[in-house]
Amino acid sequence: STGDWLCFHDVDDVSMPRRIEAQLAAAAVRPDALIGARVVRHPAGSTHRYVCWANNMSPCELNLHRFRECTLLMPTWFLARACFHAAGGFREEHCEDLLFLQAHVRRGGALLRVDGPPLVEYRYHPAAATHAIPRRTLLLHRAAALETDVLLANPGWASFVIWGAGRDGRELFKALSPAARRRVKAFCDIDPAKIGSTYQYYEHHVPVIDWRAAEPPVITCVALDRTDGAFESNLRSRGWTEGVDFFHFC
């Protein structure tokens, strides 16, 4: 293709009639932006929690939540060809959408979603290629981006706490580089059985403290929307600012 604009569309999805018109209008105002859209899932109700998250993030969360997952779904992407090439295009490996989005943000590109009615019917089927990507591959890419864009880019993150001493917190710790692991001053948790213990991984011995004793900066490794609001309530009670005092990883 040779056009000035790129519109992504998976072969098994359906674009609504006004999709290109709406996204082109948004891109013309912000040619430096990667533009997404809301989706409707088919069959209805499939991956309900994931679709609700993707459709309802605030404009700020599109950027802040990028270490959790790809915050704009690739079948909804629309952007200037120049913007695509400026971020290096696609890398020929698993998670090319997440890797591109991270590179785009790293170079100062914006993330925008056209809100209002969904512009793409996003179809689910068990044989989709995305399900073949190993969970650990996605974890390593997310951890590398977190390390580059947060831990190494901000002097205030010379030491930090991982909120969650369970599987997800431990997996993040192991996915970090040895130098970044040494920055983890503690895990914090709500589970009395974990509080007061020490997590050991090779030469690393990291204490597990009560979540109320944790001080920022913090990386949270507790899944959102999974605890009937208990985790989110505890986090709000600390009065921290997302993107300054903490980032979500799960």
C-alpha cells in the first residue's frame, strides 16, 4: 500500500460503516496519534471483562495501563503511515502490537480512542492466533517495557515495592533484570500468612510487609476487577497518584 493513512482490520472482524470517517477525522487533528475505537464482541459476552476494560479506560489510562496489556486493540488501529514508520514499524515476533504500541509511546506518540458507538465488531474464536502466544512471552515484553519506561527513566524509582506477593508479583520479579530485582525493597500483601515472611529467589531475599506499611513508588501485581472492589478500595485509601506513585502491571 502507498496511502498516507493505515487502517488495520482483521479478516474475521467487521468494521462499521462510519469507522474510517470517524477515525480519519480524529487522526487529522492528531496525526502523531495511534487511534483506536470501541468494539462490540461477537459472540456477545465473550471475554466480557477484557472488552469492558478496553472500551472504558479513560484517556490517561490508555497510556498508564500499557504495562498491563495493549490498551488499544489492534483490529481497531488507524494511524498515519509516517507515524507507523517513525516508531519503527512492526517487529517480526510475537506480540508485535504490544511492542509497537510501547515503541510509539516511548517516542512521544499519543494514544487516542474514538468513543461513542463501537466502530468494530471484534470476533472471538478459540483458534485465534492471539491465544497461541505463550503467557511468559507477553510477561517478558511487559516487564522489559516497565523497566525501560519507568524504572530506568525515573530517578525516584531507584527502589520500589511490588504490591502482591502471590504468583503475579513473583513472576514480575523473576522477569526483571538482575539489576532491577535489586531495586525491589519489599513485597506488600493483604494475606496474614504471607506478611512477615521473606521471598527468596537465588541470591535475593525480599521481605513481605503489610500493604498498609508500603510506601511509594509501587508496582501493583493484583488483578483489577477481581476482588469485588476490595483491592481498588485499599489502593484508593493510600491517596497515591497513578503514574507518579504507582503503576498497574496486572
